[in-house]
Amino acid sequence: MKTFFINEANVSEYAEKISAWIKEKVGHAKRKGVVLGMSGCIDSSVVARLCQWGGVNAHLVLMPYGEDMKITRSSDHSIELIEKFKFSYHIFDIKPAVDALTVAVDSPFTEFSAVDLDLSRANIRPRVRMTYLYQLAQLNNFFVIGTSNLSERTVGYFTKWGDGASDLIPMGMLTKQEVYTLARYLEVPSSIIEKKPSAGLWEGQTDEEELGMTYAQIDAYIIEGTSGNTETDRKIKERIAASSHKFENIPVFLNKI
């Protein structure tokens, strides 16, 4: 249950609280810092700044699939943040790894649609990215820090064992509206704040178009119990039910009597 809300009046307080929480978790685990998958979007930008705000060493990793981040200008936006705030970073092209792991169309499983095939292929990307981040973190005694927010988590809008996997989720209880409030306070570049949210799963993809609802509607549902639209409420409830497995422990047979 959400018990707080970040607004313009208290944003400085919560920027301090969240950044201090990140620092405490990293220090308690005796980690040297965090690695963060940098997408050039608002969520990863805010988390990067919160780490920096708390004095936590944050290394940003751009992980394009070929030229996709250049086409969407996500690489430009990432570098703009990196240069403005002097983050360490590097770039790792995931295309060879993703292509090597992609199941061929003539696989033994033939009962799937073109949409299922495209989505399954798209979800390989965040899983490869997280695999790379975890190896990098292990080599350097870092944590992998997640960038998911409450709005995405409410409707299960993340890839299981992909961008849903991390050691810390500092924005897991923040709505998208609160993320934007933090972004403005933390001086995230306007080019990032003003762009349409996108998971970068394929060219032209946007979160709200794929979800079939706006983040404002999801935020309203979280805060007020309704998006203001009966059909959207129904869609949100369906997504919550369909994605509940993403939050549960892996079932284990216990032979209870």
C-alpha cells in the first residue's frame, strides 16, 4: 500500500531519503557501487541521479541492439545526461548475443502467432542486458540497480528475469508522476523529460501505446482506485491478474498433508 506521495513541496526531502536509502543498502552489502542499464529514458536517468545525489558510485551501461538507440536518439539523450553530470559509462552492443539466442521460425514449436514470435524475441533483449549487468556487477563487487516504478509494476510492465531483475529497486513505490517530479528537481535534461516513455523493445514502440492506456490513468488508479474510465479500469485489473506470477516466489512442491 502506498503511504506517501512526492510533490513539488516535499521533493527535496524524498530525494534525500531515497538517495540515502540507496547508499545505506550498497554500504551494508559492502558493495563498491552500482551498475545501471542506461536507456536514455526518464526512469534510468532519475535512478542514476539519485545514486549520484547520495554519493554512490554509479557506472552507466548503454546496451543498444545494433543501431536502435541511435535511431530513437536514446544514445544521444543518454550521453547528454552522462556528460552533464560526469558519469562513468561504456557501451555494449547486445545484438550478437540476442541473435545467437533467438529461436528459429522453424523450431519444433509451431503453434504460435507472428505477434507471439515478435514479443518473445523482444523480451530476449532485456534478459541479455540483465545478464551482462550481473556479470559486470560481480566482476566489480557492485550491485545491479533497477529502474522500475510503481506504475509499471502495478500492471506488470516489465520482463520477468529481464529488467524486472535487480538487487535494488529505489523507485518501486513511485508513480510515474512522482518520477517526473524527481526528474525536474534533479535537473534531468528536458530532452529526456519531454520524450515519450519507451522500453525500446522495437522501433517506434512506446509504453502507453503498447499498454493501451496512459501512465496518468495508471497513476490515478493507484492513488484514487480508478483511472476515471471503466474500460481502462478493466484492462488494469486484467493486467494485474495476468502478471501476478511475476511477483510470486517460484512454486515448490512441498507435499503438504
